[in-house]
Amino acid sequence: MNIQSSPSQLVKTIRPYLLTAFLFVPCYFLQAYLGWHSYSYFVFLPAVVLAEVLFGFGIGLFAILLTATVVTFLFIQPFYTLWLAPAQLPALALFALTAILIFGACEAVRLLIDYVADRRQNPPRPVAASPAVKPNQRAISVDMWRGFVLCTIFINHMPGNLFEVITSRNFGLSDSAEAFVFMSGVAMALAYGRKFNAGKEADVSLALGKRALKLYGVHVLMTLAGIAIFSAGALHWRMPDLMAMHGRDLYTQDASTFLLGTLSLGHQIGYFNILPLYIALIALVPALFYLARLHIGVMLAASAVLYGLARYYGWNLPSWPIAGGWFFNPFTWQFMMAIGIAVGLLLQQGRLAISKPLFALGGLIVFAGAFVVTNGFGLSFGVREAVYGWLDLDKTNLGLGRLVHFLGMASFIYGLGISPKLASLRVMQPLIMLGRHSLLVFFLLSLLAGAGQVVLMTGHDSLWIQIALVCGGIAFLCAAAKFSEAEKAAGGPVMVRG
């Protein structure tokens, strides 16, 4: 029986590939008619999209590979070879990134259709009956990644140090800012989501208001301490230029106006400007929870609409007294917070799963991002410059390129399933502790990084000083987190916790 069914099974297997190859025929003749140009790959894009829509993710990947092979082999000199000049790689990279984005959109629509169909056949159980994380329980792996992100922020906030070159932003299109906001959303959902759904909206809103007030006080104190650090460095080393950048010059010009700007959150100095974003996003959390209670998809859709409107109309909170807007636009970055909340709620309900196609897509996005940022892994200089302008990497408004790259990276890491295993390792305990006390750690690392900037900018940048600043700073942060942990365990006064 198996022998008889083998030919039909073989035909069924190869049929999508044969039909996909057939889709390329009209594209091939169109390309032959148009002649070769820098973006001939895109002539084959309709065939690639049809392959994805008709046959799914795997056949879509086959279509991308077939496009690259056909164009390179038949239309690029020297003909009948697979050789590419460095100047021709950007067009291929841009085609691959475009196809990946289209694949992501198609897979998202397909997953949404499957989800809606599944919900109709299997109505959701009540929240109380779902396999959930215990109320107020922090996921250890979430704390571990928050600790990792905090260490990355600390390193990146001292530009020019040795360790900066190995952080994630040098191998992808996003950086620690996206991870910080995303993980904050996950933590918000784990800490408050179940209470909100249980009818304690007022209690959750009050707790969030207290947290926002705490963050406001920390931000003002941190800003003033940062000004003191840079002022001391400028006076000691007689380098007034230390106070002439990243918004610190307003303090030297008009200290009173600087203070009012800081208190109103209208003026934010560089490297000390992410907590105002967090404060603004906390104000939106109750609304996001309410929409998520209706349906997580409704929350994400509403957040995406606000993101799109803000991008289209240029909405942002205004800066003062210097004209402009906030460096981190709350109207766009709320989308990242909403995604984090959605993930946290799904984790809490035990319903977060990554399909194999989505996992593979995440891996492709990570690979493509690394390929672009590293100039083809150092093999083709010019790829980054040629492609960057097409990718929408605006940090202020959370460009789509940054958003897609981070979500792809997060899907890939989660799909690997390594987080629980890593979190169980003893060596990861310091990171878990840092993540558990994230606000205290962020406050201290901002001041330490400011002091490190002063040291490096005044010419004290030898290799050993860089190592001492980074390693010594992280050791100090771990010690502070451990002390706070001990105080809490002993029932003493609890220091600022994340």
C-alpha cells in the first residue's frame, strides 16, 4: 500500500514547486524584454508573493531562492555564473528584505484567520480557569532578559568603550530601547493584568499612578544628578564642551528655564530621556488593559491605528523651551508597549506559541538585519549605506524597520525555547536580580554611565580604564541589586524596585 501511494505522494510534494516555477515564466519574459537594471529582482516579486499566498511559507522561500538564482545566473554579467559584484549586493539584499516583510504580512493574516476560526470552534475558557501564572508572579526569564537589556544600556551609554562593539545594535536594526519598552509591557501585564481582569480596575489604576509618580521623581533626580556629574567633569578638567551637547547647554545658559523644562518633562537631556516615555506610556496602560479585556486583537489594532496616525500626521508631545518634540515619541512607542502587554497576557494565560513558519521568519529577519548592518558580514562594503535609506529606521518614531527587526528577533529567541534553560543556570542569577530591581538599577547605571562618559571624553580612555568602567560598573550594579534583595527579604525598607 505504501508502494502504491508513493508516486501520488511524490507528485503532491513536488506540485507546488512546479507551479511556482511556472509562475516565473511570464516574469522571465518580462525581464528579458525590459533588460537588466539594478532592481531586476523586483520584476519577479509577483511570483514570489503568489507562491507565498497559494502554497505557504516554505514554497515562498523557494521562490526567493529561485529569483536570486535566475536573475544572477541569466541577467547579470558574467552570464551563466552566480558571481555578484559588491555593488550589486544591495539590490539583492533590498529584494530579500522586501520579500521578508511581505511574507510577515501574509503569515500574520493567515495566523489571524486561523485564530478567528479556532475561536469560533473553541470559545475561550474563563480567565480564572485558564492555565495561568500565579497572581503577581514574575516570570524569571523576563527578569533575566530585563537584566541583560539593562547591562546593554549601560554599555551603550558610554560611547567609545571596548564592549560597545559586541552589543546587539551592531548586529541588527533595533537596539536596547525597543527591548526595554517591550519587556516593560510584558512585566506590566504579568504584574497587573490579572487584577485588572478580576474587576480591580481602580486598584490597578491607583498602583500605576503611584508608579508613574515614583518614576517622575526618579527622572528629575537623575537629570539633576547627571547635570552635576557633567558639570563637575567640565570644571575639573576645564572642558566646557562637556556641557555643550545633548541638551546640557540650556543649563549653562539659563538654569531656571532648564529646571522648569525638566520639571515639566518638556526638556530632556540625552541619555536621560527614556523615563519620560515610560511615564507617558503608563498613563495609557489602563486603556490598553480595558481593550485587551475585550480582545487582545482589539487592543493591538487600536494601538496600531494610533501608531499609523501619529506617523502620518507627525503627532508628538512638544519639547519646551527648545522647539521640537520628545526624542521618544509616546504616540508611536505605545505600540511597542501594547505588543509587550499582549505577550505578557498570553504568557499569563499559557497561550503564547510560535509556529514554525513564524520562527523561521524571525530567523530570516535576524540574518537579514545582521547582513545589512555588517555590510554582508564584512564581504561587501556599501550594503549598509545603500539599504539603510529604504528601511525606515527612525528611532524617535519607532520606524517600521526597527519594529519588524525587534519582533523578528523576539520571535526567534522565544521560538528557540532557551530562556527557561538559561534562567535556571546559576551564572544568570545576577542578571535575574538586576531585572527584578530594574528601576534602582536603571537609576544607578545612568549615573555611572554619565561618569564613564566624562572619563572617556576627557582622554582617559585606555583599554584598562574601559574594562574597569564596564566590568566595575556592572559589578556595582549587581551589588546594589543584591543589597536591595537582602533588605526586602529581611523585611527592612525596600529600595526603589522595578
